[in-house]
Amino acid sequence: MVNRSATGKSGIRLAERLLSRAQAGPGKDILDIGCGRGVITRWVAREYAGRVIGVDTDCQELEIARLPDCEGNPRFIEADARHLPFEDRSMDVVLSFGVLHHIADWHNAVAEIGRVLRVGGRLVTAELVYPEWITGIDEKSSYKFGIYSLDTSKLTRLLQDDGFITLHQHIKKRVLWQDWEGIFEKKYEKAWSRY
Ligand SMILES: C[S@@+](CC[C@H](N)C(=O)[O-])C[C@H]1O[C@@H](n2cnc3c(N)ncnc32)[C@H](O)[C@@H]1O
């Protein structure tokens, strides 16, 4: 369940709100990592009319994402967010909705985001932050959801090290987890590289 795409309208509403806040205009190169069934990707392709690509490691989800006749012709590629098959500085916007907390070594995905974004490009993200006692239970359970604790302060620091500034960040407490969202702009290319 937690590994499936956000259901329709709530995911789109979230993307719409954050993308309008990020002032992402039309005609951009937009990458949606962990796109799942492509609900958000297809909406973005329709609304933003640029080059829109969704990547995910789950080929069954991608099959569903590749619905025919989608306006804006988004492309869907099987790829891992930690090893993106794109050139350095080839994207204007990276979307990451509900994916980083499914990646144990999420810092590698963050490094890839920094690599593929152009200077002036933006990371638009919304993630779930689970406390360690929940991710610990998941780790030991036989029904593993594959959720990991996302340290958003560390994530923000990593982005800063990669030349990003924070444009927006908000965290909302839920009963068992926190909803975290952020918009980050890549201000400069690092002189040295850890890639
Ligand atoms: C909760 S779903 C979110 C889907 C979509 N972003 C949305 O909000 O509707 C998480 C997705 O991340 C994908 N995922 C998990 N680890 C990944 C990785 N290392 N690289 C790319 N996708 C990954 C899963 O296959 C799943 O489709």
C-alpha cells in the first residue's frame, strides 16, 4: 500500500500547489523520480507542455503509467533514482513525491538530483517522515513495506553542500508520521564534485 502511487486527486493537488509555488513555467525539462503509475507525471505533462519523464524501478507500475494517448507525451523509463540515466545538468525540475523514504541510501538519490539539475533548476519534493520506531518495526516484520527514516535536516544540508538554497520547507505532524515538503533551487555548480 505505502509503495503504491498516491491516489489520483490528492497527489495532483499537492503537485499543483508546489509547482505553482516553485513558479515552474511551461516548456521545461521535468523529471519525476519514483513516478509509480505516473498519475502526477501525466498531469504535469498535460499542464506544463515540456519534456516530461517519469522513472521508477517497478516495471509493473510503469506499465500502468504508459497509458496511451496522454496529452504532452510523457516518457516512462525503468531507472533507479540513485543512478539516473541522464546527462549532467539536463533537467530544469525534479519532482520527488513519496519516494525518498523508500530508499535506504536516499543520499545517493539526492546526489543524482544535484547532478542532473541545471543551475537555476528546482527540486520539488514531498515525503513522509516516519519515526525510527516505525521503520524499525517494518525492518523486522515479514510484511516489509520498505520504509526508511528520512532525516530532512541532513537532506537539506546535503542539498546546501551541492549548491542549493531552500525556497520553501514545511513539516506537518500526523499521528504516526510527518508530512514534509520542500522546494530547493540549485544556485551554483559545485567547483568540486563528489559524483
Ligand atoms: C509511494 S510511491 C509514489 C509514486 C508517485 N511519486 C506518486 O506520488 O504518486 C513510491 C514509488 O517509488 C518507487 N521507488 C522506490 N525506490 C525507488 C528507486 N530507488 N528508484 C526509483 N523509484 C523507486 C516505487 O517503485 C514506487 O512506485
